[in-house]
Amino acid sequence: MTGTHDKVRSIVLTVLMVTSVFAGSIALAGSAAAAGSGNLDLTTSTGDADAEGQDGVTYNQEQMADNAGTLQTVYVDFTDNGNATSPDLSGVTSSDISLYINGSEYQDSFSVQEKSSDGVLRFKLQNTRSVAAGENVTIAIRDVVNGDNGSYVFYSELRNVAGSSFSDRADSYEIIATAGGGGGGGDQDPPYETNDGDATFDTGSLRWSGQMLFFQSPGNASDTFKLYSTNTVNGDQVRGNNPKEIVLNEEGTVLINTAGLEGEYVIVDNNGDRVITNSSGIQTGTTTDSVIEDDESVLINEQDLDVTIDEDTVVQGDNVSVSTVSNRGSYNLTVSSPDLSDSAVSEVFGSTTLQINGDGTYEYESTTDAPTGNYTFNFEVEDTTASGSDFLEINKAGVKQATFGQSSYVQERGDNATFTIEMQQGGTVTLWVGGDDVNYNATMMVSDDDGDGVATIEWNTYLAGKSKGNEDRVFRVLDADDNDDGTDSLSSVKLETDELPDDARLASDNYDLEVFTDDGGDLETQDLAVISVTDRSTDNATQYVAPDNSDLSNSTLTRESSTRADAVAIGDFAVTEFDVSGIYAYAASETDLANGTNNGVSVSIVEASASTNALPKQIEYTSDENTVAAGGSDTVQFNFDESANQFYVTIDTQAARATQGDTSDLRLQDGETYNVTFTIDGDHSEYVPEGETESVTAQFTVQDPEVTLDTNSDDEIVVEPRPSQNITGTTNLAPGSELSVRARSEGTGAFLKSSPATVQADGSFAATFDFSNVSQNTTFTVTIPNQGFEDNAQTTGVVAPAPTATVSIGNQTSDGSTVTVDSATLSDGGFVTIHDASLLEGDVFASVRGTSAYLEAGEHSDIEVTLDQPYDETGTVIAMPHLDTNGNEEYDFVTSEGAEDSPYTSNGSAVVASATLTVEEETPTASPTPTASPSPSPTPTASPTPDDGTPTPSPTPTGQPGFGFAVAVIALAGAALLALRRN
């Protein structure tokens, strides 16, 4: 291949200096091409005229531009004229292209758009380059394989775009370089046709920045047009400023370069009229209306692109998945790699151009000749600047490598041990489990049939060593959902050692894992791991409760829905969690746990509160009456979580039925207590010594559903005629239960209100209602239906009179640190707050100077308020009574920004009274006149400023979020005071 970029650059500059005659034509967008004449030498970078078919040929071409134009997409056509073989362009990448204008190199990058097998190369400049008339353009194309088998010198006469003939000299090549154009697939030489651009300038359509848009005017080709962006003025779309000129060729067509454009654009003719075009980009009319409608402009959007290769590693011949996300629907991606030729890229993706039709994942089959190694692949949209890149490692086919997902695994006896084998490719490996040292050795073939590179194996430690000749019951392959219906497979599963004795199960020990690949008949170890099989355990049983609306279809949902509790209200679920290991390989259903004589494990649900000499009730969960409840699920359900060594027994206390001796179909009753017990019996289980048992028990007590609504001393629910009134209570229903609380009044002003409430962890709940449109003293009835509460928890409620208050304050004189309120009457207790005159200007919070201590409900007089912000001069004081809405006997109006401790109101305004506070000035004490003395008078010492003990004012919050109820009524009060003051 060629040398460094600097070496090629020096070659090109040398050509610029020593080549005597260069001529021909280069067509520039928006300008006509001139006829060419003369011969062009295309020399190699070596000068060796006798070598055969070597890499590294560099073709150089220089052209003087006849007219100014814009250079972006360049076509070079090495077409065979019958006397020579076209060069091989497969090794040419974007880094092999250089372009010089008047000897200065174009610094931005190129993207290869097309390399056809018949010798056509198309590449695109990352950014357009303006070319002035008379400027020299030199193109160097490196890494071309000489196809003429011996001659490194090619002669060519550049012809003009009209197609004048070239000489029949032997070994001659025709070279055509054109500018402009795009990916439309049509002729890139004027006169342009509709499909020559990437798309058309179709008013009302969406186009993408960087596209070349075809436009044709059927009028005079000498007409001038301008491309304008648009602006929005007063909600209307109008023509903007700074237009771009559009120059038509003789046929009245042009390709408009949209590089760098974004937004709405219109074409305006030489009369100032806006041009309307059809889907072919052809002008169909004009409009003079200054306001631009959406169907009269073209929206040019910048394309975004997120492109990833889904696999980190593939093997030659594997599928390569490319996922794309873009704001554009259909487009072509050009794939390249800085380390690979385009032909090598095609071996990976099947082509260097990928057709994308919407967001998604696209599969491309690599060939068995795909290059191996770790490569970066660049993806560039063919007609815009959107791009992305990702990495992919390609491994050699036939080399089967495999590793375990981790080096060690741990599982209890009697459970299923699971481990993974990661393969470098889809294929088959040999797996050994165990070894002669533990007297257990199983072998099998593992096939990654789905080609995802991972096979998950499950080993049943309960059956292990007990099924010789039928070991396919002991091992199975799982899919991603841990089911055995995956597309991977096991074959030739065999126990190489003798079966275990009848009274034994697989012992606790370390069991080796070893995976092999077949290298021409020889097994080659790829990786080692170990499974530690440990002793099983019977640990704990814990009782929970879950609400009747819970989804308990699996262990995760059961765990999330449950709350620790020993009492369960009828209608809720009693949930028992067992922490037990070493049973899940053989006891994974309620049927397996129903009869302990088969495998030694069982679960029983038996009444613990039966009377003396009375048979206890028992819930038989496999009986017909408990098999299916009204909702379609078992009234007693079992959910297993082997990974956590836990399983759950859930009992629907409403639907479950019990037996007592010969009597069946008995409901669960209030006050009954039941034991839920897991037992493993050594007489029937090899995991517990014979004659011994292990068991754990949890207990729950059944209760009738109960609820208590919060009332006053008269057993009434009291609310105020306001929004956000809470009706609260407590219940024994499970936390998370959903209640529907209803409030209903009949007769005049009848209403029916309903509000949801959720039971909290402590059994409390709150339903919120709006009683703002209900008259004071209206009575109503509260109920909670459909929960089994006695009388639906029916309770009387009343809309209480609104709290009332009066306040009076007189003009007074003080030192400014205290204010005395003459009297206040507060129906519900609370505070009296002192505001200054800034309240009249709307400063609700900043105007607060101080507040009284908490005042009980009733009448109060001579209330002294110590101010947090004393007055230092005479001013207005405004007294305002406030409620203690949160009942904490602390004034929280300012700190809660009006959410708590709102003011007392009357007729929608805050209750206030105002007066004048005169601040006394302190009279200075006269200093005594000193008595004359014959001795010198001492120099007077400055006396310290007396400390009057006034505290530094505390900052008052000035923020006023929103204009809530409390702030609104205070504003109304302030407005009223202001009006009075002005009058």
C-alpha cells in the first residue's frame, strides 16, 4: 500500500510544479462546462514502468476552472475504452483522497460514496469548497491497483461534458470529474433532471440539511431567483433576510446545496413573488401574500443519528446487527473503516451502502472471508452530515472458544444449579461435570443453536446420580426466561460413573466444570470452573398480609405487595414466606408439597385455636373447593423463588374453605388462628436423618374487617365549607388496600361525593373532599362500601360554621419593640400577627413584624406582641388573627409560605384592624459639669454607645409562590385598608 499522507502530498506538489500541460473540464454546480483539449499524464507514485499489478498507484488530475462554482460531490470515471483493464478501486478509502486548490490542500475529510466494479469512484467533500474562475484544482487518488498488468503510465484526454471524442491511443483512460450533484442516481452533468439531486425542492415538504435539491423553472433561464429563510413575526411566518442567489443553467434547472441550512426556506423570483413547486421540484405558480403558509415553504431539518453495532464480537459468517435511531425515516448509510478497504467492509456488511427504512435493528450476514480483528466502523448518511461509529471484533471461523460465565458457583443440595457457557460463535462444545474424585462424572454436548453466544445449563442436584441412562432429566438448557424451550440444545448426555445407592443423594462437595472444543478430533480444554454443592437448610417462616387488590401471580409481586403482620382481615390475603433451601429441584409446586410421603416435604395449614377436645379446621389447598376462586386463581397459591431460597403460600381469606373432620366447605371465622407449617421428614427424605424432622411455622389470626372514622366528642365527622377537607380513619385492612369513601346528603342541596383513600402502613387513611359549595351546618352521611365493614362504616358528618374572629387595636406609643392588641376573639384559637404598612402594597410575608403566643379559643385582651422586627420610627401597625390549621400551636404561616395557619376571614377577606404606632425617642441624660481643679484637666474618654438590648431583626421570607387562598384573602384585606386610608 502507499506510504504516509505527507509522502503523497509531496508527490502531488511535485506534479503541480513539473507537469507541462493540463487541460480538460470540471463541471461546477451552477456553471457551464467548457470544452477540453490536450493530453493528461496520470503517473504512478513509483515510476516503475515494468512492475505487474501492484498496489499503491496514485492517479493525479489537474483542472483549471472556467467559471466560479461550488465543489462538493466529485465523480472520477476510469471507464475501460477497450484497450486496457480498469484499475481496481476496492482498496481506496476516504483517507486515500487529496484535493488541492492552487496548491493549498483541502483540510476537511472526504466520504467515499460509490466504488463500482467497472471503475467509477464518487466521493464527497465534508464541507463545500468555493472555486473561483481560473483556479487550479488537483485531485490525487491513492491505493489504486494497476489493472493493466505492467504499465504504470496511463494517458487520457479529458473530454467536455457534451461528450466530444477522445483519442484511440492504446492504454488510454477517460477521466471525468464533475462537481455538484448528489446521491440521486441520475446524470450529474447539466442539464439536470429531477432524479439528479438527492431530492426535489417541493414546497410543503421536509428535506434534510446537506441534500442537493432539484429545482426547475419553466420560464426564461435568465430569470434570477433567490433562496430565503423565514422568520416568525407576531405568530406569522414571513420572509427573512440575507438571501442566497440561485443561478439556473440554460435549461432552467439547478441543484440547490442545503449544506449548513436549517429551518423553513422559500424561493423568490425576480418579481419578488414566492415560488410554488410540485413534488418534482418544478415551479407551478407563485404567490404574493406576505404571510407564508406551511405548504408554501420547504422545511430543512438537520438529521440526527444514533447508530450502534449490537454485538461486541462475531465470528466470520455470523450476522452483524446494526441498530439505528434517527429523526429521519428512510436514508442510506455509507459504511467505512479507517483500517479496512471498502471491499473488506463489504465482507462484513454485504455492502458499503446500507438502506435504512425507519428505526430498528438490521441484520447483515458477514462472509467467511470477513477480516479478523478489532475494527472501528464509521457510518455516514449518504446525503447529509449525520454520522456515527462503533466497534466490532471479528474472530476467525472454525476456532471454537468457550468460557464459563464465572469461575465458581454455589448451590444447596436438592436445588437446581445453573451456570452459563459463553461461546465465541454458535457451535457445539463438550461439557464435563464432576470427576472421578467425587465418584460422579457426567458428559454432554452443548450446542449454541440460536447463535447468541451463550448457553445456560441447569443441573438438577436431586436427580443427579439417580438416572443413569436417562440423564437428559438431570440436565437441561434454558432460554433467557429460564424455561427449557430455548433454541439451544443438549445431546449425548451420559453418566460416566455408577449410580448412587438408593438411600443416598448427591453429596455436598466441589464438582468440577470443564468445557472442551474439538480441534480435529482432539478435545482441547477451553475453561474450568467449579460448583460447590452445600448442605440444605430449613430456616424461617414469616407472616405477612396483602390487600385484596394485589397481583400475587409471582414471587416478586407477592413480596412487593405484602406487609409484615400476624392478623389478617377477612377478604385480604394471608401471606406466609418460607426461607428454605434444597427443595426446588423436586418440590416446585403445591402438588409436590401436599403429601410429604413422596419426597419428605409438606406444607400444612391447620387451625391452632380449636376448642378443647374439638377437631381443628384444616385448609386442604389441593381440594376442589380451594382450587379456583371466583377471580380465576387458586384460593391458596404457591409462588417459588429458587434464586432467593424462598417460597410463598398465599391464602384468600374470603374465598378459602376449610374442613373439620367429615365437615367441609367451612368459611374462615373472626378470631380463628391458623398455623402454616413447612416440614421435611427424615423418614421420607434423604436430606434429614431418619426419624428426625425439620419444620418452621408462621401463624395468622383471622379478623372481621373493621374501621374507625375520626369524629368529635359528639361522634360526628366535622369538616369546614372549604376545599381539601380530609375525612380520616383507621382500619385493620392490609396496608395498600384501596377504599372508596362516600359522603352523601339528601334534601335541599343534596350531594353525593366520592373520594379514594389508600390504607397506610399504620392502618390510617385519608380521603380528601371539596365542601366549598356546601352550606354551613349541612349534615351528611359517610360510608365505605364493598369492604365488609359493618353497616358500611356509616357515620354522620356535618359542615361546621366557618371559624370567626374579631380584633381591635388602638393608636399607641412605645419604644417600637412591642405592640399591644386591645382585644381579640378567636373561635378556634390561634395567633394575632402584626403586619406593617407594606402589606398594603402586597408584601404578604415581608410585612410580618411579629406574632403573639398561641391563644386558646375564646376572648383575649391586652395582648402584647413582641416584634421580631421592631419599628424605628412612627408607622402603621395592622393586627390580623390567624388559625392554627395544623394544630401544632406554632405560627407556620410565613415558613410554609401561606400553606399553613391561614388568616381568619369574613366575607372572603382577612379579619384585620389597624392603628398608628408612635415610637418614642430616648431623651439623652445630661452629663454633670466638672468642678474646676488646679490640676490639668484630663482628656475626655469616649463613652460606649449604650446597648438597648434590641434583638437583630430576623430575615423574613419574601417569596410569594402563586396566589393561594391565604394570600388572596390577605390581599383583599390590604386593598380594603388601602381604600379606607385613601378615603
